[in-house]
Amino acid sequence: MKKILSITIALMAIHMLTFAQKLPADSIFSNYYKATGGAALWNGIKSYNLARSYAAASAAPYTSSIAVSVPDQSIYKSKTIMKRSFVYTVKGSEGWIKVPIGNKMDVKDLSQAEQTNMKYEIYDNLAPFIDYKKRGFIATTVGTETLNGVQVNQVELQGTGIKYNLYFDAKSGLLVRQKSTLAGVETTTDLSNYTKSAYGILLPSKLVEVNSVDKKPVTITSTATINPTVSPELFKR
């Protein structure tokens, strides 16, 4: 009986210790902002450009150019593969794609679902938990675990039609893995090589992405420019 009682007490102590180590989601997010430059800089982001290159073992490499105006909720993305550029744009309540056909560009409307997905990218490209409460998301700390030999804090971020599982290095505070589940497709992205932008915040310059459909890792090299002047020409249909 004494042995059983001792085991029970030990298990309760472990449970209480684990619970005590659970940081609130907002504290984990705050640690990330602090580790990457400070909340004041993050709050000052109004626009950004990204230049990205994509490489996979069994596919042709391609590049993309992304421009975002956060207050306008507008995003422009040009994807260039085999010297052909496909342009995706969402501006306010409108969205369209431009497809090169010969010497012309064929313009088609994006569906409402496609527009919504692109609007998620406005934040995903920086950090999916930016202004998460205002955007109708709920954040819950799942707990701590070990990922690639490193202790991490996992946070679940749940929105309408989309869910994120975010893994933060418990020591550095940096986001090292992001899983998003959207329309039944799970995409896992490992983030590394955090680099300070001229603006002063750190952002990952290397991302390795794999989804549950293709199951082929894609390595992404990313360079960010924060608060550039975003040309209105990009958002003309």
C-alpha cells in the first residue's frame, strides 16, 4: 500500500510540474517578439516585400515576388517558373489571377476560398499569430515536447477553417516549426537561419516545407524588406 501511495504521489508531482511549466500562449508569443526585435517594431509593420526561391528534388526551381499592404489587406504574388510568370492578387474584396498565354495575360477571378487563403498569407509570411484575437483566432498552449533534440513550447492557433500548431524553441523563443491545416491539407514548415532585416526584426531566411498531398520537401530561401513603398500598379487588374 505504501508503495502504491508513493507512486501515486510521484505521478501527481510530475503532473503538477508539467502543468506549472505550461506558459500562456500570449507569453510565448511575447517571447518571440522580444527575441526577434521587440513588439514596438512588429507593431510598426505596415507593408513588406519578400523575394523567394524554391527548390525541390524532383521539380523545376522557381521564384516568387510578394508585396503586401497590411492596412489595405492586399497581397500581390508573382510566381515565375520556366520564364513564365503567374500573378495572383487580392485587393480588398476582389481577387484575380493573371495567366500568361502567348504575348498576353489572361485574367480570371479567384474564388472566395482562394482569396481567403491568400489573405492568410498576409500574416503567415511574417507570423500567423499577429493580431490573432482581432482576427478571430483562439490560442491554446498544448505543452512542452522535444523536437529535433530541442525542448519546444507548442501552441495551437484555431481559426475558422484553419488550424496552426506552432513550435517555439523554449530557450531562444524562436518559432522553429509551423503546421497548418487548411481544407484537409496539412503543411509542415521548418524555419531556420533567422536573419536581421534592415528594419531591425529577425525573420527566417530558410524554410523547408512539405504538405500531405505532394509529400515532397521544398526548400525556400527568403529575403524580406519591411515597410517599403508598395506600388499601386501591382494592384491594378
